[in-house]
Amino acid sequence: MKRALLIIAVLVSIVTTARPTVDVCTPLTRETFNGPWEGLLFMGTHVTLFHIVIAAEDHDSYLSEMDPDSLKGTVFRMDACTITDGKVKLHFISLWPVADGRGWWFEGEGCADGDRGVIWANFGTDLTERQSRRPTFFLSKGTWVHRLGDASTRTAEDISKVRDMNK
């Protein structure tokens, strides 16, 4: 049930943020890339959370992948970042708990201004071949997944309160 609520909330969030407004998102630059970014990867019934913190320097920027079921994950350090005309290429190498050389790459396009931004990208591990195709992964600037988890907890609490009132 939690997973279904999470998927519904993500879809609502995407639709809500994708509505046309008068705001125009400018192409991503290295400066507007700085800050936290989050995305969810759905593979069948399995979900992986990606939390990325981008700093002014590549060596101080990190990606954490986390399995929400086990709360186990890996932290990666950015070792390459290229942003040109809103197009972005990123590469991260494993750092903790084991620095075994595994890596993630992301190639896509994005826009950002201030605290808001989106990146649509293809991605993979260093073991997967890079392909030119429609973007398969969405990252949003900010800690929206954290807020989504808080909202999910709050909705469950609200339902419990209403149930208790009706007893």
C-alpha cells in the first residue's frame, strides 16, 4: 500500500510541477546546478532513491543511492561534470561503504533557476553501454522525495485520526 501511495504521489508531483506557468526555466549552468537533487528509479516493483548534493567543486559533490526497503546504499563522489547549453554529463565513482570503482553516469538535459530545476537523462552503471535514446530518468532540484515521505506519513496519520474519531 505504501508503494502504491508513493507512486501516486510521485505522479501527482510530476504533473503538478509540469503544468505550464509564466515561469521559464533557463538552461542548466554549472552555477544553477549547485544544490540538492533527487530522483526515484522504478525497476519493476523495486524503487531506488538517488540523492545528489552538488557543490561548486566536482570533488565535493556526491550521489547517494538508497534502497528504501533495506535502508542500505552507497555513496559516490563526482569525478566528472560537463554542462554546455543546458546539456549535462555526469560521472560518479563509489566511495562508501566500499570504494570498489563502481560508477554511475548520467547524460541529459536540464534547466534550473534558483531553488528549482529539472534534469531529464539517460543513465547507467559503468557496466552498461551508453545509448542515445529518449531520457529514462528524471531528477528534480530540491529534497522533494523527503517532502513526499513526510506527506505520506502525514496522510497515514490523518486517516488514523479520522478512524479513531469514528469509533
